[in-house]
Amino acid sequence: MATPNRRTVRDLRRDNRSAVLRRLYFDGPMSRQALGPATGLSSGSISNVVAELVADGLLEDAGVVDSDGGRPRTLLRVAPDCGHLIGVDVGETRVRVELFDLVLRELARVELSLDVGGYDVDHIVGHIREGVAAVLRESGLDPARLLGVGVGVPGIVDRSSPDGAVVHGQTIGWDAVPLESLLRESLQLPPETRYFIENGAKTLGQAELWFGGGRGASDAVIVLFGSGVGACIVSGGAIYGGAHSSAAEWGHTTVHVRGRRCRCGALGCLEAYAGAEALIQRWREAGAELPRDAGEEAALTALLAAAYPTERNVTANPVALAVIEETAEYLGAGLSDLINLYNPERILIGGWAGLQLGPYMLESVRRHATAYALRHPAERVTIELGRLGPDAVTVGAATLPLAGFFARGGHRAPATEPETSTEKAAWRTAVEERAAR
């Protein structure tokens, strides 16, 4: 028996608003006449939706354009100041906090070092609290205008708790950290403020999918190459797992049985060979002399300088070259697994270390990925660097509240939204009845 359609008029209006907002956001400015074919809505629906969105302050005029033989048409665009977003990147060396308007123009930014305190939970929460307060103070923005705060973190994000997102970050010593509730208690923001917490590789993937090298791709992989490595899988134009699953923990797939010990505690993980932390450690073991307090970014810069000297009459360090080539091979082998599993049309490598190393090892990574992968999927994939720079995780974090804003048709919502129905899905009722026989 067919399941009855329980969509209401309110649902339809919300979806129509969402369709218009998304189309104008990503492809605008656009006239009312062009919005109809672009969204599939009737001219009457477009007229009603646009009138609502203009009255709500979400749309504004963006000039006029001549039409073929008719009156000039007014262009519409999403109003940049109709809402504001905060993106937070809990990275390997710093916490970066940025404030954006709705079209992701940066309004303020602050970076706080993790040199002292590391990944201690209270230290991280304190940095986020300080950073959010700083960008609001610098911009003079009323916190009530925030659509939400997005946070990209290392590890697996679990949303099954009634208190909000819980982070399992094995590599950084986080065991079921109730980060969302800690932020609600610590940040001095209105109680209705929404928090969106996600794996950092997934926020990077969202940014590249919407605005960068992943735009238009149906099946893609976006790699975050920093201190460790992670991946975001895009399937059918959407991020694999949707809003309720973490990014693929690709960095902790085994590439060498009984190999090097990873920082997660297991042996032979890809991250034990391909992350910046492991790369620098292997260079030290090979005899490189670096100050003990040298940070990863400085150490990686020194490694590249040794392998690719710019001074005349300076010979390239063969050990540094060998470490980089070994890293390229392991990274390529890891990518071959993703190629064979997901058949992506596009692979993008981002993250601060990936972008720094990319110009020197991208060709080698491509060669190894092709050699290790099956021929057919390898022939259809392209492997490039990400296009949004090392700050893409912060941009991606800001897209999390933006996506929620679109999904609600531009309506603001309380921090916790009640379920629209308590009725079970039909299949669940049928299965439970069958099990009880």
C-alpha cells in the first residue's frame, strides 16, 4: 500500500523559498522571469516567493538587464547583510575563527596558537570562546544576527546524544567530548544560537564542492592533507553520509601491515606515512637536524628548501627528496583505494600541507595513484589541488549554518527544533510487528 503524502502547504512554501534562495545564491543575480525555468516553479509561485523573500529582507535589487524587445528586467540577488555566519577551524597548530556575511565575505578573523595547551578540551573551548568574542567585537555585529556557528574538528562527530554533537578524536586524545554542550555553556551568545560541528575534512569538502574545484562534480573525493590526512566523499553531487555521518576516516586505513605506529595507536595507517607529522618524523629519523621546538609548518618549509634549493651551486638533499617521494607514493596508493572504491571523476588535495607540497609532488602522486588503481576508474579520474587555499576548512565550517538556513527556506529557527511528527515510518512499524510474531 502506498504511503500517504504528508507534505503540507507550509512544507511546499518552505521548499519553494529554498529553491529560489539557492538558485539566486549560486547562480544569481537573476530576473524573476529567469527564475521560473531555473527552479521549475510557475510564474505565480515565483511572484509570491520573491515577494515574501523581499519582505523578509533576504533579497535585494541588483540592477536591470535589457530584454529582447520588452521592458528592462530587474535582477535579484541574496542580500549579503541579511544574516551572518561564524566558521571555526580547530586545526593542528591553531584555532582560526572567521566572521562572514551571508555571501561569505570575510568581516573579521582571529587566529590563536595551540603551542601551549595543545588539544586540552578546556583550552580549545577557551580559544573558540575568545575567538568568537574577538570577531564580534571587531565587527560590532549584534550576536542576534548570527545564523549559527560552524566548527570543523578532527575526529568522528556523533549526533546521537540529546545534548548535541559529541566528538571522538582518538588522535588528539578526545574520548566522547560533548563539544556542542560545552560551547553552549561557555560562549556568550544568545541561547537560540545554533551550533554545527563537523569533521574538518568534511567541511573542507563542502567548501570545495560549493565554491571550489568540486563545483559541478557528481562523484568526487576531497582530501585534507595537514598534520594527518582525511577525506570527504562526494557521491551523486552530495557529501556521502549527509548531515549524520562523519567524513571517511581514510587516514586510518592500513597501507602497511605491521608498519609504523600511527598516532591513533594502530600500526601501518596511511596517516603514519602520508601526514605532515609523519613525514617530518621520517626526515628526522633519516638524520635531519631541526630544533626540537620547530613547528610542523616551519619544518615542512625546511624540508622543501633542502629538497628543492633555490640558491645557485646548492645541491638538492637526496634524503629530503627520498622522503617526499616516499610520501607521494603512499599518498598515491591511498588515493588508489578511493578510486577503486568510489570511482570518482575528480580528486582534490587541500589542507595547508597538501597545498604546500602539491607543486612538488602532484605529478608523482598522480603516477602512483594510476599505477596502484584499476585501469578503468583510473582513466576517468583527474587529481588536482584544491582551489580555496589553506583557509578552506573555516569557509566550509561557515557553510554548515548556511546550508541549514537554505533548508529552512530562509527562516531563522530556534536552537532546537521539535520533530514535526511522532509517527513511526511505515517500514519500521511493519518490521517491529513481524519481529513480535
